[in-house]
Amino acid sequence: MTEAVFRETTAEPVTKSVPLSHLSLELGHLYMEDFEAGPDRLREHFAEVRIWVDAVRASAARRSKRPRISTCFLIDDYFTRFSTPAELIPMVLKEAEKAGLVIDYLARESACAVADRIELAESVMHRLVESPPPGSYGSRPPVSQTGWLANGQRTPTMSRSALGEVKGWQPPGETAARNHSVFMDVELWSEKDGGRLWSCPFLAAVWQLARLGLLRHLGEPVLEPQDWKSEEFPHDWDRLPPLIKLTDTKAAFSAYRTCTLMPNRFLAVEDAVRLILDQIDVDAGALRQVADRSGGEGMAVPAAVAQRATYVFYEEPGDSSEAEGT
Amino acid sequence: MTAALGQSARSVLACGEVRTCLLPSFQALDGRAAAQLLRLRADEHVRVSERPTMYALSPEVLTGVDCRLPTSNGSKVRAVGTVIARAALTEGRLLQSTAYFSAPAAGPDTRRPWGQYLVRPGLVEPFGKLPQQATVEGVLRGAGRGELDLGTIAEGLLTQLRRHALLDRRVPFKSRPTHLRWVARRQPEGERASLTNFTVAEGGLRTMELRLPEDVPAAAAAGLCEDLALHDWLLTTVQQMLDNSRIGAADGPSVVEALHPVVVHLLHLWMPRAHVDAALGHLWDVLEEKPGFSRQWEKLSRRIRDRLALQAVTMPHQAFSPR
């Protein structure tokens, strides 16, 4: 076929590609309670994480002789604002260094909601395509609950049958159940003071998509890391770019796969993240780019996006679970 | 394009339904407003083309399905996957929505994790073997109760768009929507696409069958079918307006009044294959040969122009003041 002579750029949108590492390794996720527990807590965290980092690197080396691995760290400034970048970041970097770890990229959690004035969470929400329960033939799923996402069919609300008697309880059902259901229903957001407060699993799903190089806005990459050469950090979270690059690593922030190291109390949250990822119709252009390039390097990614994320859940050192009161 | 990924699973069939209607807006929308209307997703572009006609195409959105395929012989085949829906606006005046999917010859006997379907948008997999002929006939006949319903999906998108705040929900004239159901059987790459059937049925229903080489995405077939549906709608609508105007019998301002909207809103919309994939443009030739879509359109528009010219000659003061 001959190339067209006449073109209109607005008629042929392009999806820009992003640089990709082999693995995006998350070294931790800091919440206020961790910070309040003091530097010892961080020290313990990184000491524990270090062991698993070595294991993950060894695992990556099985796929590639020279694996490109970038490390990242996430600080919560969305659910609770605490301390300042000036106070907190140097402490985090110092404790990581003591454990022999390097943090290449650092992100603020609020960046998963809005970054560079782009409503990332909102855009991702519009890409949810709910897993259809058997019997879905194209009409809107009757069980859809705004703001919630499930892995199956919910228990029907108590209703009277045609004859008027109240039916008994009916169990919910997991769509992909094998013999028995593990039903899960995830809250995606809540309304707060007229605004929308995104849930932790939903933001974490956006975070995973960013790390997997699958987020775009009108074809352009979003949440691009900005170089941060200074040792000084601002006194206000809003003055810190959403994602900063702290080292001169050649490994890109986004990667074919992700690995996240976290205490085992996050297991439920991350299961919810997988449930969400499994129902997001990600940008087709970005998806194809990742598939082509990972395939070209002989390390093809799993087809389903949720399968590209792996985790190490470790036991939190010390009696931290008591300190939290959870 | 979203459809390209679906291709890798080697579909043997692509099916769709196009609904075509007048945009419920007194004024035609300009390019910017069209892009706003069709912005089904905040993070994805609406394709806007201004030449040779103003044409805007929405991003593709998915609907998950898990149900029986429509079949003509009563065979009950469960299928799971996603149906693509998209909408197009031509010259800010004609609104179309299409729902379509592709199907492979066979699929697994169990349902996969949902994420695996989502990475192959627009692919609906049968449990076991696909009864091809029965599905072709079933789709063209229309979905039965509980069967995969392309019409419902296309209509759902249309309903959503008709409610858009941009629209005043006033139409400049009355018209009937049409729906066109189409199926495309896959043939080896390199063979020429062909149109094997185009049927005008009652109640605004059109059906169409084509053969589509493997390397031509289903989205391109959807585009061709939208183009044919649009021009068929124009012929149908203008013919109806002419019939209602009693052009042969009546005279005076009533004819002008009846034909005025055709001139203002429709005559300039005829532009076959303007936005059709190069690999499929020639399918128009068959319909130009017989029944001769463009010939009929020329005849209709000439008749309208002649009638209005005659009106201007005989009643020069009233001819151009229809209201």
C-alpha cells in the first residue's frame, strides 16, 4: 500500500513511548505512622528490605545478564500531611544508605491522584471495564455500584419475589471461582467535603500503572521524573515535583515488571490493587509498546497487566504492629 | 488502534451494528464542539478530520460480555470478551454509534481471568468451537433474549451522547434512525476485500456481509460500514422527505417548507468513502454499480433543486421565505 500523501495530524493521534527498565523495585511506602515511630523504624525497615532486594536482583538476573533495575520510594502526602520534604527526605535517604540501598526515584502519593494538573486517578477510573458476570449480554450490569468494584456478583439486596415472600440470604459469588468463592468488594473512593477522596488501593493501582509505563494523557507520557540534584528539599510538599529522580541511574523509572516490598499488613490492600488492575482497559498504544519491546528483549511480559506486578510481603520487624494499634 | 491487538488472536469473524441518526441539536456542531461531545475518555484524543468533510471519531470504549452468541440454529454457545463501541459525528450533523467484536474459530472451555480479555479489546471468545455460519446468520437476524446484543450496546452509547449537555435536543426536521448489522468473514492476508451482500430491509434495518483480509483491522470494516450506513441514511431520509412533501402534486410554499431542511442540512453531506480505509474504498464500487447510490443521490438532489428553482420562478417573492 502506498503512503498517503495527504495527512491530518488531528485525525491520527500518536501514543508517545516512554523509556523502560526491566524491573521497577519499590523499596517502601511511608505513612505517617511509620514516620512517627522515628528513624529506628525506618532503619529496621530498610535492613529487612535489603535481604529481599538482593533476592529480587538475583531473580531478575535469571532473565537478563544485565538487568536494568530502578528503585523507587513512595511517601504519603495524600491521606495525611506530615513533616516536610526538607525534614523527611534526607532522613529516608540516609537510612536507606545505611542499609546499602539506593533510592533512584521518589514520588508523592498525591501524584497518583493529580500530577502536573492532570487528574490521573479520574482518567484511570474512566478506564474501568467491569468483569461481566455470566449473563451479561451488553446491557449495563445491574449490580454495578458506583464507587465500588468487585470480583463477582454481590449478595442481592433483600427483595420480595413475585409472590410476596421475602427471600432468604443469597451468597455473593466470585466470577472466577474455582469450586468456592473468595468474594471481594473494593471501595474506590469516598465523598469528603464535596470532593472525592480516592482510596488507597485505587491510588496504588494508578501507581502500578505508572511504574509499568502504561499511563498516558492524550498520548503523552505522564508523571515523568524530574531531576533533583540538590541536597536541599522544599519545606512544603506542594513545592516538590510529583516524581523526582535522585540519582544519575540510567535505569528508567517505568519498567516491564514491578516488584514491591512491603510489610504483610498491606496484603489486603495489594490484593485489592490486583482486583482493580484486572479490570482496567489501559491505553492500547502503551500496552503494545511494552509488549513489543519486552518481547524484543526476550523477556515478554505476561499478557494481563495485573500479572506484571509481584510482591514480597515480609514480617514487620519488632513489635511495630502493636505500636500502630491496628 | 485498539483493534490491532485483537488481531493477534486470529479472528475468523468480525460483527457489528451501526446506528445512524440526526444529531439532536438545532445547529450543527463545529469541530471543537464535536470533539467535546465525543470525548468518551478524558485522557484520549477524539480524532478530528476536517477534510474532505468534518468528521470526528470518538475513542473506543469497551463493554464486557459473558453470554450466549446469537445463533440462527439454536446452538447455545457461551462466549466471553469485550465489545468495542465508538461514535462518529459527520459535518456536526449526523451521529453514529457502532458496536463490534471479532471472534476466533475456537476458545478455551473455561473463563480466563478478566485482565486477559482486556488486553485483547474487541475480541469475544467462544467456549469451544465457534459455529460460524449460525453466528453470521444470528448476528444479522438480531440478538434473541439473553444473547450478545450489539444493538443494545450501540444504542446505549447513542443514548448517552444524546443526553450530552452540549445538545439542545431540538431537531431541525423529523427523521428516522437506521441500523445496519454487518458481518465480515476473514480471508487470507493479501486477498482483496469484497462486499457480498447489502440488503435494505424494513423498519430501517440494513444488513451487510463482507470478506475481510486478515491484515485489515476490524475497525476499518466498522469505518466502511459507518460510511455506507451514513449514505444509506441520507438516501432514505431525503427520499422520505420528498415523498412527504408531495413534490409532484403540491405547489406553493408548502413544498419549499418541506424541502428547505434538505437543502440547509443534508445536501452537502454526500461524500462517499471520505474516511474509509484505503484497503476497503473499492467496496463502494459494487453499490455504485447497482443500485447506484450516488446516481440516486444526484437524481434526488437534482429533483429538489429543480423544484425549488421552479418555485422561485413562479412565486419569486415567497420562494425563499419558508417560515
